[in-house]
Amino acid sequence: MYTSFFDVFSIGIGPSSSHTMGPMRAAARFVQSLRDRSLLSHVAQLRVHLYGSLALTGEGHGTPSAIAYGLMGLDAESMESPLPVPHPLLLGGIQPIDFSPAEHIIAEKNQSLAEHPNGLLFRALDANGSLLDEQVFFSIGGGAVKSRDEMMSQDVPQASPPGLWEFHSCRELIDICAREHFSIAQLTRHNETHLRSAPELDARVRLVAKAMNCAIDRGASTPGTLPGVLHMPRRAPQIYVRLEERFRHNETDALTIIDWINLWAFAVAEENAAGGRVVTAPTMGSAGVLPAVLRYFERYGCKDSPFSAEKGVEIMLLTASAICSLYRANASISGAEVGCQGEVGVACSMAAAGLAAAMGGSNQQIENAAEIAMEHNLGLTCDPVCGLVQVPCIERNAIGAVKAVNAARLALRGDGSHFVSLDSVIATMYETGRHLHRNYRETSLAGLAKNAPAC
């Protein structure tokens, strides 16, 4: 199953794609359904029930406000920062209703729906309290949302658009590329231009790259404290000042490049934690990894690349998109389903593959880079302290970015041959994630969330 570049890289406000962007989109879909059935003007009350991970960590992840934004008809990609929720709330932008997130969003902390850990039930009522409609949605990771019916039918094969090269494994991907004399980036471009025009794709690639770089620049220059009970100070601006001072004084350190990569990842992760505008790559909780590696390529890597900086960025993003498609088809990118190996782990794998491609690596070296990166993220738990996307998430983005660069360099020093295939690593990641205890899958009930209490 092929996932489009446009679905892999979504732009929106943080701090979580599955707990912020996904619920926002689910709410918008519910409102649209009410509008399509001419029920919107009859709605006087609305209730939202959260289940599983959404119920347990939704408050710290901004879920209540995100649901309100979706009910109001706001679009995640057009938002720059969090907004106050008005009262009364204008449902779909037109129908006033008495809705308060604190009162009308109910966290069912002891219940989880069978289909996925991130479940939402929407119930619309008229002025008499009679039920007008109810629907269940699931936020499955990366901002993607499915209804209950869509979850039940997801195993039914769907017809692909003519000319689209479908691949269900990395082995198939590599074989198609070999047969058609494509790089992985070229195959992605081929597929995308069968779904939309080439200028539209090029504009989207530029927009994604710009949004990533803007998040770095904002995060590196915005001081202050992150929202939430931890009162975490933003560290990126201080790191940036120290690095600039060392540069002005011509201080030499062979590992300074690592400091810059850490800074860029911190900057984006802190922007995300503050509810700023970032790109899912593949999620918002892991949004700092790929931008940091992209900036590394632009500043350092492109000097040894056969491609220009602009072309290399395009190749990196298109390649990373194809790798993400494999994880979405054969495993998961949801921390609530497989732990942080599905978020930072997949981000690291995407970034490593993308960097190897931008540096002129063969398809085999690209696969090797992606495999190395994930192999050493296996078993990574998701246990955010106080349910906030801050500890250990911000530092984890930095470690993931450095690890991605190292994985790409290891792969590029070889000839592409490797013992462990990416397919086997993806299968192992999914199996490992499903065997992780529920408390280590974005519930904040164990691990650091339990042993480093601060809330």
C-alpha cells in the first residue's frame, strides 16, 4: 500500500499529531457529516468521549483544544499557534452551541476501544437532549484519522490509480526501482505525479522544506518556558547563542557538527511542545529529527554530494516519504500502538534513508541506512512525563537526528550489502511494539512517567 507524500508530511500545530491534529480532523469530519445530512442547525449540545491513550494523555497533548478547533471548522495547516476557545462555540463556524472542553469532553481513562488505542466518540444532541447522531473515529498516527467503518474495511484491497507503482515491502520497492531504472526518490516522484501535477508536487516539497526550516529558526530564537506543569525552559536559544560565540571566537571542536544537529532538533521539538507550526515526519512528537538532518545536509553534507542543496533536499524528502510508506503499511507510526520506536524510531529511519539518498547512495545503501537506524531504536518506549511531549521527547529527537546521520554514514561506507533487511526490521518493530506493555505505549503509567514524577 502506497502512502502519498502529501499524507506523510502534514503541516499543523503541535504538540502531537495523533493527539492534536488527529482529533482536530476527526472533529471536523464529524461536523462535515452533520452538515451533509442537514443536521448542523439542529445541534444544541455536543459530547466527546476519549478512550485509551487519548483519555490518559490527551490533556497534556492539547487534545481538548484541538477538538474544539475542529468543531469550529478550523484547518490545522492554516493555523500558526494555539487559540483561545470561545464560548459559545460556533459549530462549523455558524451554529452556536454551549460547549466547554473541560465540561463536555469526557476522558474514559479505564476504557479502550478494540480497533485502536486512540478512540473518539462524538455525540450530537438537540435542544431536548435527544440524540441526533453519533460517530466513532480513531487517530491512527501522523494526523491520519479513520472512522470505525474505515477501520473495519482497511484490509479490503483498494484499486490503485492507473500507472501507480504499488509496493508492499522494501523488497518490492527495490525490485521495481531496479526494473524501471529508478532511484527511490524517482519512483516516489513517478507515483506522486500520477496522483497530481508535477508543479503541485514541487510546490509541496518546497512548502514542507520551508516549514521545517522555519520551525528550526523560530525554535532557535524564541526564549521562554514551555507550557505545562513541568515549566521546562526552552534550551535551543541558549545552545544557539553558545554555538555562535564559539564560531566568532574560532573555537575548534571536532564534534561541533553534532552540537548543531542537536540544536536544530531541539529547536523544532520545543516549537512542537509549545504548540507551534511543525511538519509531521512522521509524527509531531518526532518532528525534530528530519528537519535537523535536512539542515545538516544543507550546511555540511551537500559539499560532498553529487546534487545541489535544493535537489538534495527534494531527494531526501521524497526518499523519506517512501520509507515512511513502508512503516505505515506494515507496522505503525503511532506511539499509542507501538511505542516511540514508531515515532522517533521511524523518523530516524526516514532521515537516515533520505540523507543516504541525498549523498548519492544507491538504493541498497539507502535501505541499509534505514535498517540500521531502526534496528537501534527497537523497543523504544513512549512514557512521556506528565503526559507532555517534553521529557524525554525533546532530547530524544536530538539523539534520533544524530543517530540518523551516523546510520547514513555507516551505510555509505559500505557497498549496500547487509545482513538484516529493512522488511525484517519493520516486522520486528511492529511485533516488539505489540508486545510492549500497554503502560509503555503513550499512557504515562510507567517508565519515566512513573519513576521521574513531577506532576
